[in-house]
Amino acid sequence: MYEILAPSPDGQIVLRTLDSSGLRAGPDTTVPRSDLPGLVARLEASQRPRWVWRTAADWYPRLLASGVTLRRCHDLMLCATLLTNSAYTGAYATSFTSSDDLIEQPGSLPPAAPPQGQGSLFEEEPVHGPSADELERELAAQLRSIADSAHPGRLRLLCAADSAGALVAAEMQAAGIPWDVETHERLLADQLGPRPRGFERPGRLEDKANELRTQLGAPGLNPDSPQELMRALHRAGIEARTTRAWELREFGHAAIPPLLEYKKMARLFAANGWAWLDAWVRDGRFRPEYVVAGVVTGRWASRGGGALQIPKQVRSAVRARPGHKLVVADASQLEPRVLAALARDDAMAAAARDADLYAGIAAAGFGGDRAKAKVALLGAIYGATTGESGRLMPQLTRLYPRAVAFVEQAARDGERGLTVTTHLGRSSPAPSERWQRLQRSTSAEEQRRADAAARDRGRFTRNFVVQGTAAEWAECWIAELRQQLRRLAALGVKGELVYFLHDEVMIHAEEEAAAACADAVQEAATAAKRLLFGDAPVQFPVSIAVVDSYDQAK
DNA sequence: CGTTGCAGCGCG
DNA sequence: AAAGCGCGCTGCAACG
């Protein structure tokens, strides 16, 4: 059963009930905005509908702030995007473009933490957007598109996964990552010195800059300027081509160690220093915004505070509240396992029966050399042509012809300008006009550039099928996990999802609930595998750590 | 002056 | 140890 949520012209809100095939199942209900949370909660409890909206952002943050959580939804915008591009669907036109939603005012402030509890937040700011009729029409078009597609089951699952993702994303933003400001500030003081008053560098960072200036004989140097730094390096006889840390490491000069240390410290100061704490952590929580399917491959992106790049350096500040634990889990070697399943490469799947896939593959054909097996496999997924990983490709091809052929096919398709598609049906974007023009060009110089562009695109599509399908597995994993945590919560066993990072999740759980949450993580992984790949002989083990702070995990 | 692109580094 | 994929954020440098 579907329940459409829409603004009505008179400033109230319309609810429209449809049956499971999308037909009207009764008269509309119109309610004042202030009554919405109560009504939604009642319907959720009695009917358990699939809520239909343009985008979760219109409704769910405010429902959450009123204390209402929902089981499932159909997010028309997310589904419109994937159905429009999917190679599984036929002609399908939608006006539900996501483009206008992506235009954000530059420099906009971080969203305030949703206030808790009382009153209806719908009173303050009305919902804008399509009417119930428009939403109903769009839903019908989407359901038809799915039913008429080459893989209705897969697309239904993908729509459900992205929609569940929209719910989890809003819930995680509302919950926030528990962040211990004191620990973070102590760590900053230890490494950088006391917080500076104005805009100058902190003491230890300035000391390090001076040490560097002395070593280079460049008293006025601003080490943050790549151009100045490059000139100073050259004057000191260091013939670096770039100022990248790993290239500089090769030089034996006495200025290099302080320079590398400076870069490390400067990065901490700029990216995750006091200003970051002020901007992004409130009431002991870091609340980033998650952008479901914000990456072409279907991975999530985030906005605000660099939530998907929390450096190892500061992870000790991610700390469970008193009486709580963090349950941190990650899927082991997710992408190679996805490749084995996608390519139906049973030999590779057999090697992956091992909890350590790389060790299994090393034993099967790399003389037990785990490092070699890893480099070879990642090279196949990323499209490495040179270096060690390029040299190992023939060996990998002999061992796992099906898996290698699968990614090679994706690469060839991309080079020819075709799109490629994940297991559940997310397709890569078509090549740009510019790219296609370049491919048609005739001059020798242009041909050279065209070949290079074709190879670039081949590497992209090669990786797309694997990264994208891995993202689907991971989204099904957290969707399943979310349902299990809701069931546990109903029994008084309390843990909430607070972080998701491609192949990793974090639950903030009451101490007594941690073990049950860990089990739920494992069961959700098994369920996700079954949803995507049925009984294919591939395993997706997860490693789980129950810890007090994030740095203690793995 | 504000905007845009790039280099560099963080994460998976 | 450092090539191949996908991102976000920062400060500097160049552009209009």
C-alpha cells in the first residue's frame, strides 16, 4: 500500500492512499500542517504504508524532529534518476529531475540540528512541490517503467534500496556521530599547540614552519604556497617535480622531514582543527548531511564537514556516550567479492571462501604472496596497465578468466562509448558530446587524444560496474540492518545507526545491546547477499568491533 | 573584487 | 611501495 504526501494549494497537506498496484484506495485526507506528525504516526502504526514523496528532505527531517520514524518509503526523485538512466528500462520520461535540488547557495551555513520533540515543525515552513496528482502520475509512470523493464525484480530492489537509504540518511543526520570535543581539543593541543587567538598559525605549527625555513635557507617562506615552496626547494638543491608528500619522501635532504611533518600538521589544522569543531560539532554530535546516490556509481556523498574523510588522526574523538558502545563493522574486501559474484566466477568465489580473500587467492595462484594477489586484483578492478599490477594481469587472467573477462568487457564497452550497468540496474552516464566529437576526429594529434580519452572512459566503466554493485550491496546491508535495529528497539534493545561509509557502518548502542547489534550486522550482511545474488556461492564476511572509540576499531 | 580551477591530501 | 577508480575540502593562484 502506498500513501502519498503532498502539499495542498490552501497550505494544508493531502494524504492519498493507493493500493499495491498504485490504484486509488479511498478518498483523500486533508489536514492542517500542525496535525501531520500525529496522523502520520497513526497511519504508520495501523497501515504500515510505503510513504511516497518527491524527496525525503521535504518531509522526513521534520517528522523525525517530531519523534516520528517510518518503516519504508518510495522516494520519487531518487527513483526517477535511476530509472531515467537505467539500461533495463525502456522509454520513460519524468519531470522529477534532481538538478534544481542540487543547486545550493555557496557558503550556505550548515543545517541546524533539528530541535527535539514538541510541536510541529511543519507550521513554521510550508512544504513546496508537486501536488498529489502529479506525485500519483509520477509513481504510476515509475511502477510501469519497472514492470515493463528487463529486470523488474532488480529495479524494484534498487528503488527500495535507495529509498531506504533516504530514510537512513535523514535518521543518521538527526542522530549525529557522537563526538568528544574534549578529546579532540586535547589532540589538537598536543600536536599543534594551544588554540591561536586570531588567524595566525598555532605555536607548534609555526615552529615547524621556522624549522623548515631554516633548513631551506628561506626565511620568508610561506610553506602553504606550492609555488614559493617549489622555488625554495629548487634553490636548496632539491629537484622535486611536484610538492606531493610521497615524491618528496624520495629526497635525502634535511629539509624533507620537517616539511612532511609541517604538511601533516597543517592539514590537521586546516581540515579538522578548531574551526572545524566550531562549525560542525554541536552538543557532542557531528551531523553531516548524507547525499544518497550522490556519486555516479550510486555511492553516497556527503555535504558539510567532510564526513566521509574523517582522518584516522582524529578518530579517537568519535566516542560512545557513557553506558554505550560503538559497534563498528566493515565488509571485508567487498569489491573483489562483488566481482566474483557478478562474473559468476566460481573459482574466485571458492578462493573467497576464506575470511581473507587475498590470502585465498594468493594460495590458489600467487605462491602464497598475499601482497601480489591484492595488487593484481585491485589492478584488474581499477584498470592498471603499468607497474607491478599491470605485469601480474596475465597470471590473474589464467587463474580467473571469467572475472577478468567481465571487467575487460566493461572497459571495452566504455571505450566504445556504450554505457555499462550494475547488477541491480544503475547505468553509467553516456559519454559527453565533447568526448563523442573527439572520437570522430581524424587528425593524428586528435586521434592520440581520442585514444587516451577512450582508455580513461574504459577505466571508469570497468570500475563502475564493480564499485556500483558494491554500493548496492552496501545499501541493502544498511537497509536490512536498519529494519533489524527497529525490531530490536521495539524489544527495548537500543542501538542506532550513526555512520555509513561505503563498506562500513557504525552503531551507537547501549552497552547491553551491543552484542545483539553486532549479530544484526552479520545477519544483515547475509540478507543483503541473498537479495542481490540469491544462492550464488559467494560469501560476504563482515568484521565487527565493539569499542569505546572509533580509533579502536581495526 | 568575487569566482573558478588546480594541487594536494584525506577517505573508501 | 604507489599505478589504476570514486569522492570532499582547503588554500593558493589565476581569471574575469
